[in-house]
Amino acid sequence: MSIQETIKQQVEGHPVVLYMKGSPQMPQCGFSATATQILKMAGAQEVFTVDVLQNPEIREGIKTYANWPTIPQLYVKGEFVGGCDIMKEMYQSGELQKLLSTAR
């Protein structure tokens, strides 16, 4: 299985997926820490997280998958949502909470 197939399986196999540096309990960068906080405040249930620092192939492959150069990256119901800044904007407008409520 190629790395792109693995990523596709992860993204489509879980309602909410966050590719991040570190884990929700121990984020390894400020953006990943912010992303996990936003998801928690938005009421996200059962977020599947992938620590890109554990797998260099996924770290590079996820950037290609969404054509998005930075990490963290959020996917909801198989669709790319965005990175930390987009998550922040969506949370402030209430869009993120609405989107997450449909992902259960």
C-alpha cells in the first residue's frame, strides 16, 4: 500500500482526523497544541490523530495529499478542512462547531 493510500484510508476511515506534530496529550508545536485546543472547545468527539513526527513518509505525504504545505491538517468526513488558522477562524464564526456536529 502506498503512503497516499494509507492516508486516504485514515482520512476516509474516521469522521474527524487531525494530522499533527506530537499527540493531543503532548503536542510538539504550538500550532498543533492550538489545533487540539480548538477541537476540544468546539466539542469534537473521538478525534483520530496522526503524529507525523513518528512517520516521515506521512509527514511529507500529507502535504501532497491535500496540496497544503503545513501541519496540522484537519479532515472532517473525508474532506480537508484546513490548518490551524482556518480552524481558528471557523471556530470563531461557529462554522467548525456545525461541521463537527455532522461528523458523529
